Amino acid sequence: WLLSGVLAAAAASTAPAWAQSAAATPTFSKDIAPIFQARCQSCHQPESIAPMSLITYQQARPWARSIRERVSRRQMPPWHIDPSVGVQKFKNDISLSDEQIDTILRWVDAGSPKGDPLDLPPARPLDTTNEWQGVRDGLGPPDLVIRSPEHNMPAVGQDVWYRPMSDIPIAEPRWVKMVEIRPTNLKARRILHHSIAYLVLNDDPEAVNTGTSNGPSLPAS
């Protein structure tokens, strides 16, 4: 009886501390920055695909409400695999877990506090080259590179869907290990943010629209 009473008292004394820790308000430095580094900053960095950088607190704080909206709807990060069916283990998965989403929502709802700068993780290195992701993943350089015609984008204007069609110089069946789409140079990452690729059969040349959503494509320089 004495032993059980001691155990019960110990359990009761530790419960409030656990509850207090679980309910602690997330801060950018300790809780949000690691998530952004792992899931967001590959795009959300200066001179890259995303419209704003999410590296520092000063950069992220003005977008807190927008971040909450996109994250709560699973619109960002852009990962459209249904989490309830099929294969879920992918090498370059940038999706957020339910726990990470909850942390971000609680951070915004609490006023998006900065926290102690000493809690910040080491900075994530910026992408300063246009290296293939396959090379970074250890698969080596591509065996075949297919280029689309060049496209000029106005300095000020709406997004357009550029729809080029390129021949695939393969005459025999081949096994494909990886397909990667990237812009020609690093600066083009600011305007190329989504790509859709599909096969057009030789006997169906009208299966693809070669114009853009805003009219004919501009001539290449």
C-alpha cells in the first residue's frame, strides 16, 4: 500500500509539468525555423522560385497569416500525394506532418512570437548553383538532357503557361530511373515555378497547345 501511494504521488506530481510543456507556445527560433529549413527554404530563399524568403524572422513574420492559411489547407508546401492511400515514403518529400502543421498554426495564433535567438538552428546553406537534384542525391549527372526552346518573360506581367514541345531522341525502349525539370540558369528560378510534362505520340501532334495562357509565346532572344 505504501509503494502504490508513492507511485501515485509521483505520477501526479509529474503530470502538470508534462501538460505545461506540451502546451508551451511555439516560437520562431525554437520551433518554426527548423520546420521552414526542412520543408520551405529550398524555394523560399532570395532570388528563388517563391515570392518571398522565409529564412529570418523579419522575413517570415509579415506573412504569418498567409502562411497559416496555406499550411492549414495543405496548399503549401506543394505536395499533392494523398496521405491516406498508396505509397508514402518518398526521398524528396517536403510535406508537413500533422504535428508540424499544428505547431505552425499555434505559433500564428499566439501572435507569431520570435523567441530566443539563441534557440535558432544553424543557417541552412543557400542554393548558389544550378546543380541537378539527381547529382545532389548521388545518382550522378543525367544521361540525356532535353532542352525546350527559350522563352522570354516580361519584367512585369502575369504568370503564363509556356507550352513548348521537344523531341525525345530515343529510338529504342529505355528504363527511366529519374526525371528532373529545371531552368537553364539560376536566375530563371525566379520565374519558373511549376512544370507539367507529358508524352505526345508521333501520330497525335495536336495533343499539345504550343501557345501560352496569355496568347502566343514571345520570340526568344
